[in-house]
Amino acid sequence: MMDYEVTVYTGDFLSAHTFNDVYINLVGTDGRTKRSLLNGFTSFIGIKPHCIVSCPTSLGKLILIELQKECQSFFLNKAWFPAKVEVKSPEEKTYIFPIYEWITDSEVHRFREGTALTDREDTSSPGSSSREQELKQRDQEYCWYVYAEGLPHCIKEKNPFLLPWEVQFSFTKDKDFIYNAITGLFGLKLEKWVHWIQNWTSFDDIRHIDFKQTNISKYVQEYWKDDAFFGYQFLNGINPMMIQRCTTLPDNFPVTDDMVFLSGQGKLDDEMKRGNIFLCDYKCLDGLKGNIIHGKQQYVEAPLVLLHKRPNNELMPIAIQLKQTAGEDNPIFTPADSEYDWLTAKIFVRSADFNEHELSSHLLRTHLLAEVFAVSLLRNVPSVHPLYKLLIPHIRYTLQINILARGHLISEHGIFNEIGALTAEDLTTILKRAMSSVTYSSLCIPDDIKKRGLETVPNFYYREDGLQLWEIIHRFVHGVLSYYYKIDDNVEKDSELQKWIQDIFKHGFLSKAETGIPQRFTTVAELVKFVTMVIFTGSAQHAAVNSGQYDYDSWMPNTPTSLQCPPPTKKGTTSEDTMLQTFPDVNATIKGIATVWLLSKQSTDFVPLGHYPENRFIEETPCLQIKDFQGELDKLRVNIQNRNKSLKVPYTYLDPSSVENSVAL
């Protein structure tokens, strides 16, 4: 008889164990065993069940195992989360079978031996058959759905708790999310304000809201009126995606030298040639219907903002036009105007930035695209494939969080409808407009920074940290994928890889060649760059536009979620009273604070970039690449933290220790 020594490892977290009976089959190139009981009356709690599986002859090279969980009448059916199974063969070879998946039913579940294999390498009959069965099942479980014409497609399932268990929240994350959502107002000590639907009567009232503050939110509260801080936020706030170098003024923004340079002290043309003039254009927000909250019309404008880099390297706003169409009823405001005219103009810009940020920079460019990458991976790439092993940690929780966002944040009855300036129809309009700017180059930070002309802007920490993270991720991805794809021909002939990118091109970028998204991969370099973009988008880019929401948005005057009065049509008509009437009412303010707190609160099962608690790779080379990746990230972490010690406003959002592996919140 040939004896195989089997050891089972269960996940080391709450509720991973089971009392149900578990059976195993071993399948190799030369045969399979009969079903054997693994655990008997043990429960997989704190022990590693160990058994001997015997068969008359050698099974050859082990290809896969089959696990089946059965509930006995005296025990409740209990889901089980096995981490891995190790099998020591009679030939003294140890096989590792990574699992990291919930088993909830009594069906037979197949898991491959841990060596990563492309479809051309997986030539055994049991292997190719298992591969085919897995993708057939995934094709039924992960279906595309058109949420709205003109937008990236999404997962069809609308109930996050009906998703396959492998992509659902962990017990910890699930309880965290529910707890934070329910207790947000109470945890922030805001519950006494939530039913007030009147306007704010003074800035002192706003300052007296007793809620938790961060060091940055305290700074924001103190300096939100300052022009230098207003300009700083375009670089290092939570929306560094709007600013671009200006070489020619837009036709609809007729700023003159006399408006922005007093006493003939400068010329716009000269400063543009020197690279010192920058533009932010919120044209995506033009002509929207606007929401109604508590019976009052809400307003959001589509401003244009001109900024000037001063000799001291501060980026200062010098002109603001609040609507896209130039005219006498749409004045261009400058710092030379009255205090309240200028401050009101900046408030309208900050409110516009909130909407542009949440819908385009945050929702579309990270959440929705990460979902496209995830659904395509799950539909087209089996778990034994090296690409699946590389990317599965970077799509953790993404499907579930996006379903929750569609249902509870941006739907007709979602929270944005209660606090924001836009209707559900407006939201869709903005997303469709924003799609025109989503190109491959805009998703790759080195290309995007170059296209926007921001390579030499001083004190641009999003760029500095982001470019370093991109390079570190790129080296890691190259190190892993070049191990499996030695030559370009290996990439071109990988049918699963090609189906993955074709699905992304079709369902994420709507088959539009002008986006620049590859329609197939022909070289290793192309594959490495695209996968780098996928990981960067779901980790670093999401952190840059998500993690600081509470820091910058919790002081409402800095980032109003909505405005209750239209913009001034002429100068000299504003005051502190008109500003207070323009701000969102107390109820919307409080709900807005609670929302950004929830959206930016780190969960207790947070997994930082480059950490892989699930060991899916077993080969030496990718495992070494992971260690090198972690080492480089740690060096960057130290450098960023040392730099931040000297900054008045530390830029922490791309510190690798604060960047989550995936879009998980």
C-alpha cells in the first residue's frame, strides 16, 4: 500500500472552524484515492487534523485534491475556511494545496496543487478538466450587468450577501462595517444635531460641533480661508487629479493681465511660458439639474480656476469663474475683490471639487474600474494561474463594497441624495461625461503626470510618493510575471490572459479603442505595465483619493457637500450672512461628516499594500519577489515618515503602511 500523509490548516480567525465531517480525495497523474474522512470527531479548532490516506499504487504527481464537508444530524451545518492542505507522498515529496476559501455546502470542491500554471503548461487530464470546470462555474457566478449605458459594466448581483463566499467580507469586516454605519453619528457625538434642518446662523455654531478631529482636520479648520492652503489642496488634498499646467487660456475664461497682475507687474503669457500658470476646469459639472433637500433647491457650479506658482513655490489662486459661459452675469473673481466675494467664489469651487472628486476621481477611477478588473479576473482566469495568484489579494472585498455603494450611497434613495447637490440622474450624467477622460495613460501615474505638465511642480507629494510606489510595484510585477513568461510568445499564446484583457476592454472601456486600453497582450512588457496599473489603481490611487476624506471634508466650510443658494451674478453682493445661507443646512452637514468618517475609517482587518497573509505562491522566485517588494515598501515608508516630520501638513495617504491592498472601503 502507498501511504499519503495529509495535514489540514484552517484559517486562524474567528469562525473559520467547523464541526462537520470533512472528506478528502487525492488526484494525481496516475490515479485517485477513495474518499477518506479527515477529521472524525475533531473540529479543526486550534489543531491541524492529520491523517493517512492509502491506495494500492502510486498516484504519480499530485494534481489536485477534492474536499467535501458533510453535516451530521447532531451538528448544525457550519461553514469552514481551510487555509491549505499539505500532502507528503510515499516518495517523500511534499505537495502544498492553497485554498483560502469558504466551504459552505456539501458539494465536492477541487483545489489545485500550488504551482502556478498557465493553460499551455497545464497538460494533465485532471488539471485541464479541473480548469475547465472552475471557469464554467465562475462564468455562472460572476455575470456582467449594465448599470447605466455609457458606464463601465459591473457585477450583476445586487445583494452583497448573495455573492460567492470567496469574495464576501470576512466576519470581522462585516461586523466592523455595520457597527461603524450604525454608530457613526453617536461615535462622533453628532446625534443631537441630526434632526436640525435649519441654516447655520454663525461660524461659531459650526466650530462648536463636538466631533472627533484629526491633526489635519484641525489644520483645515484653522487655515481653510487662506489662499495658499486653497492652492495646496489641488496638489496634496484628496483630489490631486484636476490640476494641469496651463499654456493657453480657454476661450470661455477671459482672464486679463490687469485682473491678476496689479499695476502691470506681470503678464499671463510670460508666466504661462515659464510654466507657472495652472488650471482646474470643472466642465463635467456644467448644466446639471440639481438636487432638492428639505424642499430647497441645491446648487453646484462648473467653475474654472487659475493658479499661479509664486517665487516661494506656493500655488496661489488668482482667478475664479463660477460658470462655464463667460458673461456679465458670470464675473471673474480675484483676490483683489472683497473678502466675502473672494471667499464665496472659493467655497463654490470647493463644493464643485467635492462632487467631481467623489464621482470621477474616487468612484469611477478607482471603485468601478477595480470592479471591472475583478469580475474579468474571476470569469476568465482560474485559481492556478499566476495572474490570479498575483491579483486576487488586490481585489479583496471590492465587489461587495461596490454593491453596497450602489445601493446605499449613489442610488435614488442613497445618502448622497440626502447630503449632496446632485440628483441620481445628475450623478449618472457626470460619470458618463467623466468616462471621456478615462484613458490608459490617465490611469498610469507616470504618463498622467507628464500629460498634465506637472513633472516639476514643487511640493507635490502625491506625485513624489505615487511615482515611487508605481516603480516599486512595477519591479515587483515584472519580477513575478517574467518568471512565468520567459518570452513574449508565452504571453501572446496564453488564451486565458487574452480573454481577461478582452473582457476588460469590452466591459470596462466599452470597446473604445481611443481609450488606449490594450485589446490583447503581445509582449511581457505590455502585460507588466497593465498589471502594474491594475494594482496601483486598486491600492495606491484609491488610498490617495479615499483615505483623507475625513481630514479635509469634516470641516464643512472647506468642502460643502451642497450649496443652497445660487452663485453671485455680480460683485459686492456677498457677506457672512449670505455665506451661511449658502452652506448646506445643519442636518445635511452632520450627515456629510458621518459619511466621510465611515468612508475613510480603516477597518480592523486592514491589509497593507504588499502584505499577503494568504500564501498562494509556493515557488521560490515569486516568494522572494514578495519579500523584496515588502522591503522596498518599508524603505519608502521610512522616507515618507521622515519627510513628513518637517511638513506643516503631512502627506500620509501614500505611506505604504497606510495603503490598503485593494479597494475594500
